[in-house]
Amino acid sequence: HLARAVAAGLLADRVGALRVFTAHGAPEDVRRCAPGLADADGEVRAAAVTAVLALDANQGVPLIEPLVKDEADGVRVAILEAIAKAPPHPAGVRVVVALSRDRNDLVRLLAVTALAK
């Protein structure tokens, strides 16, 4: 039911389902959350980033790498916030370095702060 909501529900249902996966999911749920990474809505993409990285950074980081160039600032901020909470991952560092050159001041600040840790 939750996987169906991520893929085809109303906006609130898609975001809500991703938040449930974030809080209560397991690593095998990454594939159920991944469709949200390609959603037309930035809020859904941001929630999907949070979910896949919270569930399994090893699976999630490669999935979110293309979103480094997402047009929605909130998605790029979500990437940095989720990477900060996830276990260290080599590709995660690459993502943070890429975002340290972002066009948005907040994104750059968060990336540089993450690199300083």
C-alpha cells in the first residue's frame, strides 16, 4: 500500500508514505522509495532522498547522485541533511563536494559545513 502511494498517490500521500518509510522502513524498502526520486514535485523528491539515505546509504547514495543538479533548492538541501545523518560513504563525499559549488548560497554553506566535519 505504501509503495503504491509513493508511485501514484496524491502529493500528501506520496510525501506521507515516504516519511513512514523513513521512520519505520528497512533497507529492502529503498526500491519502494526510489520512484519518488523521479517525481515531478520537489517536495516528493526531497522526501524520497531522505528516505533512501535513511534506509540504506550504500544503496541510496548512488541513487541520489543525479539529483545534485536538481532544479529545486529544497532537494539539494535535503541531500545534504540526509547525508549528514547517514553513515560515511565515499560517494557521499563526492556529492557534498559537488554541492559545495552550488548556485544557492544556503546549499553551498551546508556543503562546506559538512566538509569541515
